[in-house]
Amino acid sequence: MYYIGSLLILVGAIWMTINAAKKDGAIAAILTFICGFYTIYYGIKNFAENKIPFILFLAGIAMAVAFRPDLAAMTAVPAAS
């Protein structure tokens, strides 16, 4: 599930980058792809045009955080002795 979330983040970010390049130019596109905080800002600011990619981006973040593989060992129940 972590990898699906990472893929959703990538797809949403690329989609919003393309929309940013078409509407606002190269600087907005570069910032949208490189800086995650600007991607969230751009998605909120232009929500009408970026509804689907922004939701994909946020769902990917939620999935990647919820199913992090480094926390998988912490959820296991220890064996009974």
C-alpha cells in the first residue's frame, strides 16, 4: 500500500505540474514539482482546475504515511513465551 501511495503522489504531482506549466508558466511548474508545500498551495489555489490531481496527491500522502514500511515491525504482536 505504501508503494501505491507513492505512485499516487507522483501521478498527482506530475499532473499538477503540467497544469501549472500550461496556466502559470515554468517557475510555477518547477516549484510545483520540487516543493511539496507549493504543490499543496497550488492545488488549493487552483482547486477548480486541479481537483482530481490534488485529491490523488493528498490520498497518496495519506496512504504513504499510514502504511510506512519502517513502522511495520512496530505493529507486530510479540510471540508468547
